[in-house]
Amino acid sequence: MRHTFFCIDGHTAGNPVRLVAGGAPLLKGASMSERRQDFLARFDWIRTGLCFEPRGHDMMSGGFLYPPVDPANDIGILFIETSGCLPMCGHGTIGIITFGLEHGLIQPAVPGRLKVEVPAGTIDIAYATQGAKVTSVRITNVPSYVAARGIAVDIEGIGSLSVDVSYGGNYYAIVEPQGAYTGLDDLGAARIIELSNRVRAAVREKFEPVHPLDPTIRGVSHVLWTDKPKHEGADGRNAVFYGDKAIDRSPCGTGTSARLAHLAAQGKLAVGDSFVHESYICSRFTGRVEQAVTLGDQPAIIPSIEGSAVATGFNTIWIDREDPFWSGFQV
Ligand code: PYC
């Protein structure tokens, strides 16, 4: 049996986005969070088939558009990635909104604005266009907060580290320069990946964050290594590790949100302050602290992230059950 998926492929700040414009399964659930659980239970083979080799690669990431659960909103997004079905994905949202608008898949009730349901909550979008092109997308993200401070881990290959955990739509282990970690370029990509797997495993042994309002969102999934900026005009640089072998080519929307929450909690950013974040490859998002709020009983912020995406082509993908690698593989 052959399943056909019509995709618009592209990238946001260098990281891949595969918008699955045709072939999404019908999902049950009274929220995008419940639909995410239904997808994981019944359709995860679509994610692995589209994201893993031979149809994808270590960094592959994307999502589906759904009608919103609440008709007051414009659309819903379900994210897929090599690491799973994320509660929220910033670079994915920027790409999916850009490609969806440019190809008429999203019809905004108010031009320039969208209300979007994602598993982590409802986000606001403001976008700019030039002719038929979407030139920028700003996401006003879900409440973001620091979940833990000063988790001590001893990591083979780099030694003792003190790690904080911050939420920006996913939970991030945040590693700042300290001890033997002197900066991203001193480590290099291969070591960042090797060490990140160890850091994530060590933090997971000590602490499991759980979202104050949605217990299905739990656990540290990503590691964010911070660094000073590399180029003029930027305020900081990062390497965000996800899946088992990926470094985000973009500055990572949820990672930037988590970093803004972390900096705001230390008094280093205030409401209204901007932060230009460079990725590992030095592409950029502009983050801003929009508002101070509470999440459950936690002090939190509402961050926004602005960036742009480029579609690179249409891709009609088959998943054929007679293919020995129909559901994908990882090495
Ligand atoms: O942009 O939020 C993001 C993201 C998550 C994982 C990769 N990118």
C-alpha cells in the first residue's frame, strides 16, 4: 500500500522545514495537545517515514496544518521532527506559516496576523509581505520560564558542569561557558553532539521538568550551549542539540525563548528588551521579552521571536509498505 504526501520543502535560517500540505491523517482530540497524543499513538510512522533516512536526515523537521479546534483561531500546527512530535517549534512555525501563506493554504481573517494553535498552547503571529513573498514572521510564543538552576553533572570529556533547565515550548538544558567549556568554536560540531548526548542523559537522571499546565509536556529534550556573539549586531550565539545527532542550523525559536526566560530571570533582560541570537552557522533570529507573566505559580515571560524562511521546492513523497525502509531508519 502506498501513501502519498505532498510537501513544500524549505528552510528557516538554514534549518529544514517540510510542510506536509497533503496527506495529513485525521486526528482525534479537543486540543492540539490531545491531537499530538493521538498522532503519536497511531501515526508516528508518518513522522519517522518523512523525517528519518532515506526520505529525511538527522536535522529533518516539519509539520502539518490542521483546522483550529477553536474557530476563533486561524489554524493548528502539529510538528514532526527526528526527535519526536515537539510541543512547539519556532523555526518550524516560521517556515510553515511562510510556505502556507505563500501557497494559499492559510487564509488569515486579519491580514498580517494569525492566531495559531500548537500543542504547547496558542501563539500569535505577525507577518510582513512583499508581493507574494512573506519576508518576516514574528511569533509571540507561549509562556517561558526557568524550571531548575544549578544541576551539577560530571560529563566524560569535559568534566563538571552546572546546568540550568529553561522552557520555551520545549525543555532545554542550558550550558553556559564554564570550566573546560570555553566556547562553541573551541568544541566544534562533532564534540558538541557527543557531549550533548551525555549532558542530556545526565540531566535526565537528576531532574524531570513537567509543564505546570500540561503534564504531557515533560522532560529535557534539547541542550543549548550558549556563547558570546560572533558578529557585530548580535547579542549572543548558541548551538542547540536535538534528536540524537542534530545541531539546529537556525538560532532555534523555542531555544531562543528559553534563553530569553533564563536571561530575564537573572535580571539581564527586561520587558521590551531585544536579543539578536546567532545560530551555530551564524544565521539570526531577533527575540524580545514582551511581557512578565506567571505560569502556574512560576514567574515567566512571554517572548517573541522574529525570523524568515525560504521555500526550496515541492516534494511528493511516497511511503510504500513494500519498501523495506517504509518507516525510515537511523544509524
Ligand atoms: O526552532 O524551536 C525551534 C526548534 C526546535 C528544534 C529545532 N528547532
